[in-house]
Amino acid sequence: MNFMGYRRKNGTVGTRNYVGILSAVVCVNEVVENIVRQVQGTARFTHHQGCCQTMLDIGIVNRTLTALGKNPNLHSVILISLGCESTNLTEVIEGIRNSGKRVEHLVVQETGGATRTTAEAILLAQTMVHEASLQEREPFPISELVLGMKCGSSDTTSGLVPNPAIGVASDLLVAAGGTSILGEVTEFIGAEHILANHAVNETVAQGIFELVERMEKRAMAVGEDIRGGQPTGGNIKGGLTTIEEKSLGAIAKAGTAPIQAVYEYGVRPTVKGLVVMDSPGREPEILTGLAAAGCNVIVFATGRGAPQGFPFVPVLKITGSRTAVEKMSDHIDMDLSAVIDGGDTIPDAGERILKELVRIGSGTMTKAEIFGYVNSMDIYMQGPVI
Amino acid sequence: MAIDAIALHTTDNVATAVQDLKVGQEATVRLNHDVCHIILQEDIPYGHKFTLKPIQLGEKIFKYGEIIGRATTDIGVGYHAHIQNIESLRGRGDLKTKEDES
């Protein structure tokens, strides 16, 4: 199976072809927003980091911005900085340029304020978008798809229909030589031993246990036991009996493929197949992490209806809930509720998801893209703001 | 064809109701491309599980083809499978009693 994508100089393949306008620091988000509002064909990455943080977190900001700039869905990049941020601009610019992309950089304090920077960047972005628009899509095997998986605003149907169906789609993609990335470490809790059984070797299994332990310890440091009290009283009333069952409902997205490796947040996998990435479950941070990891498509299962999308990676929304299809029709791309009604099956729904991902990867727009509901983004931090 | 419940893997010994189901009803259970029928011995609320096979005390409960807990009593076919007859192998967080890791 092939999709129509954009060839990048470092061998990766994009499903979109934006000029990325990236904030180096929280303080220039307004400038970036103005540029993107004016110039069609640009996509932004704004966030709340890059200054007054521990060096550990500044390191994560540097690494994540670099990785986002390298995402194959960006043709080229304009980095906007203020001039006094902690972000290491040389590292970010050189890192993105190493992928063969054009990177331009404007400094607000040197250019002469937000107005002049915005004007200069708009003129620059116009020429860069023109350059990008000359590139045509070419056929590539689906082994070039890097799929991010996510579920959110879940209900009883999530663990029964869309998550297992994503598992089928992920297995099919992996069998075809592609890559799929499972995040949401908080969702592993209680079933991490089961997930570890899917690891390709003992090192990967240990890596899974360590991610969960790290997540628990961070919550414990502020006095929260995230394992205790699970499943909640509400979960039990809804029919979930054990913590294993609750976590398996989310992990079902991973299907049955062996887990090849465990990665830190936002790190691009160097292996094909199914991998696990450290990330929380909250949408802005995980969608950003998946984009930084090089995902060119993301599939998002929902039960009650989650609207979030990302600026330059299409997010395909699927649900097994008839109610969500009816009440959240402006956000839901795929209706799998026929599995509940009896007219469809999980294996068939999984195949349809993969076909839809191929269409989306070839340029069909998601509802989040059409609506412009694509600004769910931020970088996952470890330490305090100081 | 309308269905009443979904099983997710061939090794599963429980299925999940996708409607509110009544005692005495013959429930149609979907497993991938196949269906089977189970006579229910109890009411099963939407989202709750019932047994597909006879289960003995201590036997592992399978959903998604994975172990979600074990039986705390013998359970016949078509019975409500929940906290009254299944316990976690990881402890019950909501009860904060024993930590059972066996």
C-alpha cells in the first residue's frame, strides 16, 4: 500500500508541507501567532517554555524544538526568538539544518520590536511558502508512515471499539514495515507487567517498568498516589472491575506487535515497528511529543468527543460512540459505532482506520484541520518554573 | 445483526455488555467475525461483564486476551462478572486492604 507524501532531504517523508514558524520562548508567541495568521501555508509551534527553568528542562526544550523543526511535515522553518531566552538557539538551528532544511531566524530585540519582526517574518515566510508550494507529492510505501496513538475523553466504548481497532491498524502498519508510537505512560499503570510481556527483550521490559516508576514518583513527590484509588468508584459503577482491566482498555491501542524499544519524550525512533515513548496523557504535551518523535499522522480515539488537533500533524479522530458522532460531529472523522450496533467488526474497523490514515497521509484533511482546531501544543516539563 | 455484547479475544472468558441486558435473555456476543449466544442468569448493566464459560475459584479472568484478575468463587456461565466475584492480582486500590501480588 502506498501514500502520496513529500520527500525530505534526510530520507523522511512528510504528509503535509508547511513552513513552520517556531517560538524559541514563551515571550514571542504573539509574534508567531501574527505571522501565521497572515501567511497561508505556515503552521506555528508556540509553547510556554524556554526561560526561567532548570537546565534539565531547558535541555528538553532545546531537544524538542529541534525535533519539531525536523518533523517531515515541515518544509522549512523560521525560528523567532526574543534575544534573552535560555533556549540554546545555535543548537536548535544547527540541529534542524542538519536534516537538510532551510532555517531562518529572527530576533525580536535585534530586529526592533514585535511589529518590525512580524513584518520581516511575513515577507520571508511568503517566499518560503512559495518555494514549498513548488514541491509535489510522490508515492511512498506506508512503511514511511510514523503513527502516533492517543485516546482521550474516553468512555465505556473507548476500550471496546476504537482502541482495539487502533490496535489492529497498528499491527497492520507494523507488518507493512511502518512505525507506531504508544505514549501515555500514566495509562500503563496497573497493566505495565502485561505491556512488559510484549517487550522484545528484557532491557525493553525494564524500560517500560522504569517509565511507570518515574511517573509515579513524580506524582508522589507532590503527595499524590496515582496508583491508589484505582479503579475509581465511578469506574467500578461503569463496569470496570480491576486496575489491570482499566489500563488494558487504553493499552489495547498497541495491538499485538512486539515492543521494539522505549524512548524518552520527543525522541525520534531509530527502529521500525511498535515503540513506547515517555509522555503524559494530556493532549498538548503528548501531541507535541509525538510530533517531535517524527510522527507524520496521529490517530486519536475518543468516547465523549475530544476536539484537539496539532498545527502540522493531522490528527484523525475516531469513536465507537453513537452519541459522540451525533453531538460532536464537527470533530469526529470516523464513526465506528456500527461495531456496537452489530453491523461492523473490530478487525474490519481496524483495516478501515489504516486506509483512512493512508488517505489523510496523502492530503485528505481531518476535521480538526478544516476547523482550525489545531493548537493543542506544549512541551512536557519535569521541573519547576523559577 | 444487532449484538448485545463484545468479546475481544478468543481466550476471553468474559464479554462486555453494549446494552442493558436482562436475566433470562439470550445475549448475542460478537467476537471478531463470529457470534455466540449466552443465556443470562442475572441482569447485566451496559458496560459490565458476564461470563462466557464456567469459571472456578482462583481461575484467571481474561479480557483482551490478557489477565485482568482472578475469580474469588466458582462462577457459572452467564453470570455478572465484577467486584463481587473477581479480584485484581495487583490489589484493590479503592479498598486499600491487602497487597496481593501472587
